[in-house]
Amino acid sequence: SSVPNVTLGNGVAMPQLGFGVWQVPDDQAETAVAQALADGYRSVDTAQIYGNEEGTGRALAASGVDRGELFVTTKLWNSASETWTRDAVLREFDASLARLGLDYVDLYLVHWPRAMRDDYLTILRTFGEIAESGRARAVGTSNFHPPQLRRVVEETGVVPAVNQIELHPYLQQSELRALHAELGIATEAWSPLGQGKGLLDDAVIGRIAEKHGRTPAQVVLRWHLRIGNVVIPKSVTPSRIRENIDVFDFDLDEDDLAAFATLDRGTRFGPDPDTFDWN
Ligand code: NAD
């Protein structure tokens, strides 16, 4: 495939562009992941809470792609235990592996920090053990903010390989990206297309797309790649699944990058990690 890898802090290679399956029902996930793999995607981003680890696993198994070429991410949800213990984390990890039909994942993430609680340190320590055992080639976080990231690194010694955060042209996350660079954490952008809501109708993005003869989604993905993000766009529409990986044969210029920089406005399409505490 034409997708370049990024090298995570522990030396593991991760495709810079992958396929997200949030809000895709299990059966549909099987079909969509199968198509994505046929189109050249090798990285898939699922989660316990998405309810589609089984369909994702079925598509991976049926694809005929060597396990060693695949990069599978799943995430520990908030809810399984009021206060996390080592045993509870290990139990949830085993359950995810079983649903995926895998004996290891490439990346295991803490889905949300629940910043108002302290048990994410227990989770990260246990994730460190899982990584040691080889059952996750890398472990990391999602939706962690600077105070939690610093605390994790200082108190557990586990450096997340990745922090997966909401990031798109309307929420460019420069503070977190700088901290990630300082700590050696890769930045992975969720909702990289702003969930398709409004961002793709932006006039500035439309102009850049027109200039390159590409779609707004393609120039937004190209922008992410140019600034070093890992991206995991989601679609269940075959033409869009193809379009979203067809972004490696053109580039943005300095004018385009300057125009993208003006779009940052702190708009979130998802919840704010500082207050999000779903169970
Ligand atoms: P996204 O930014 O990838 O947008 C997806 C939506 O954009 C689609 O449903 C469709 O409506 C539209 N779209 C996709 N491709 C298009 C195209 N080529 N042209 C026009 N419209 C297009 O949104 P997302 O699904 O929220 O994020 C991507 C992935 O990130 C998810 O599937 C999931 O894997 C992950 N994610 C993680 C978290 C987290 O808390 N860690 C939260 C949200 C999403």
C-alpha cells in the first residue's frame, strides 16, 4: 500500500492513515472493513464501546491479509468497573481480544481519562504489563490532556505510544501536539474530517480543494498528514472509503498550510475530556 508508516516511541511502525468504525453496526463494520482492506487500508480503529469488534475481526480474518501487515487498535471503555483494578483491566482486554478473534492487538488505548478520577494510573500500569507480555505491541491513551499525560509519565513510567484526540482544522490542538512532541507521543486525530459536519463545507477548504482538483475531505486528510498526524477517517460509503485513502499523490503548498492555520477556532464536535465521565 502507499500509506507511509510513523514510528512510535517504542519502535513499532504504525500506518499514518487507517480506517475508523465508530457508529458502524457490527454487520456493517464487517462489510466496510472488508472493503477498506481491499482498497489498501491496513490499520483499523475500533473500541469495546463501538460494539463492532466481532464484525471487524471477521473481516480481518476473511481478508487473507497477513496478520503481520495489519495494525489493529481497540480501546478500554470507561464503564466496566466503577474504580479500575488490575484484574478488571486484564479481564476487559481478554474480552476484546476474544471478540476480535486475535491473540494480540497492535495498539490498546484507554478510551477516556475520566479526569476527575484517579484510576487511570492503575489502568496505565496494567497496560504497561500487557505491553510487556506482547499481547499489545503498543499501548496508549485517548482524550488525555496535559496534566494527565504528565502524571502518567511521571508516576507510572509508561509513556503512551499514542494519544488519540479530537483534531481537525477547527480544533488544531497545538498545545497538546507540542507536549506530545516533548514526551515522544504520536498524535492520532479522531474525527479528522470534523464528522463531516460543516467543516467539509468550509469556503477556505473548498478553495484549496478546487485548486488541487481534489475533494474537501482529501485536502483535509492531506493537511493532517503534512503536520504529522495519524488519521483514521470513517465512512461506510464505498466511494468515500476509496477517496479517503487516495491522498498520497498530491501535496499542499505553503499558502495552503497558511490558510489552514487560520481555521483554528476551538470547535469541538465531540465531548470535552475535562468533563466527560460517561459510564
Ligand atoms: P470523521 O471525521 O472521520 O467523519 C466521518 C463522517 O464524515 C462520515 O460519517 C461521513 O458523514 C463524512 N465523510 C467521510 N468521508 C467523507 C468524504 N470523503 N466526503 C464527504 N464526507 C465524508 O468522524 P469520526 O467517525 O467521528 O472519526 C473517525 C474515527 O475516529 C472514528 O470512526 C473512530 O474510530 C475514531 N474516534 C475516536 C474517538 C475517541 O474518543 N477516541 C471519538 C470519535 C471518533
